[in-house]
Amino acid sequence: MNLKTHFLPSHVAADALRGVVVVIDQLRASSTIVAALASGATAVVPCLRPEDAVTARANRPTALLLGGERHGRLIDGFDLANSPREYRTQRVAGKCIAFTTTNGTKALLHARLAGHVLVGCLNNRAAVAHTAATLASQANAEIQLLCAGTGGAVCLDDVLAAGAIASSIQESMPTDCDDETRIAERAFRDAMTHGVLSAMRESQGGRNLIEIGMEADVADCSRLDITTVVPHFVAARNEVLIPRAQIQSRA
Ligand code: MLT
């Protein structure tokens, strides 16, 4: 099976993202989407701009919260920012969340044409790797790991998470991978030796968060395999959700 990694969405055209795509915005959009669905949110609606999220709320009859960030902080008029710890059961269970972040939701929407689009990060590393490998072998398709980057630049936080997911995929099945995947895997192996948290703190995403006092999020997001939740982006409905079968198997 082929395994490719793209360090930035601009490295790959939307119509070349076929097969199974794992979208990675390690700090923090992927981690926050995983946390929201793990806490019982019914769906996350990815929106490019804050005004799109406001329109989504106006159009939906069911309870809908506005979540996301600009410059890492709460957007004026929104209910939640982009910190996974805010997305607790008491706040989000049974709710749908219209969600917009600087890089993560853009990357997700870039992958809308793929057969299967999953959301991955360190928190769900083994589970997303297993799901991607299973879907790819069922469909005889390739897996592509799509990093969101930060402001159009490659960032170490996403590359480390891509390396972690790629290593986990390769443990379960042999793959023919590209050099971006090899670079990511080497970076992750190095981080495992010297400390994943310290590598995350050094990354651009980590430094941005530390600068605005969100250091605790860097630590929370750096934890490996704390959940088996694997969000799927259903592009036809513009919703990221947990498929019913996954909910039943967790019950
Ligand atoms: C993004 O989408 O760029 C990030 O999620 C930014 C952040 O961590 O707030």
C-alpha cells in the first residue's frame, strides 16, 4: 500500500487527494475536534471564515455552538475557542459545533474530494492509524497524511504527529512510502528519544501557544493514544462526526 505525506495543503491539489486522507493539525484543531466528539458533540461543521460559522448557526434548527480561533484566541461572539479542554461533556454533549480555525479547518476542506477523510493527532494516533489502514486495505487505496501547517509554512508539530501516525500504520502493514513520510517518521523517532513534549514546545505551533499563555494545551495535545475516537469528515454533509458503528463499539 502507498503511504504519502504532504507537509502543507499547498503541496497537493485537492483533486489529487484520493483514497484515505488523514488531516493533521496537531496544535490544535485536530486535537480539539477529537476532544469535542469524545465529549459527545454530535458533529463539527468546518467553516472557512467566522462569518460562515455564524451563517451555519442561523441555518440550523438544532442547538449549535460556535467554536474556533483567530490568532489562537476566542473569536468575538463565539461560545468556545480552540482549546481541547474547553470541549467538555457539560458544554458540548448533544450539540453541533460550527468550527473555524486559521489552518486546520482549511486543510480539512481541502481534503473534501477524498474517499475517506479522517482527523488525526497524537491523542488518537493508534486508533486513526488502524482505521486508515483498514479503510485503505478494504478499498485497495492509498493513504495520504495531510498536514495543515502554520500560516502557509511547514511546522514541526504537524510533522511529528504525521510521523507518529505513519509509524503506527507501518507497524500494522508494509507500505511503500515517500520521503516526506520518512522525514516525519525520523523526526518522531528523535522526539521519542528526547521527549515528545519538549519537541512540541520547540515547534512553531507550540511556541505560538506558549506566547499566548496556552502552554497547558501543548502538554494535553502531546499525550499519545488517550482516546480511540476517530472523526470522519463527511464532505457531502459538511460534518465531521463519529460513524454510528464506532459509537456502538465504544458503548
Ligand atoms: C489552526 O487551525 O491554525 C490552529 O488550530 C491554531 C490554534 O492552535 O489555535
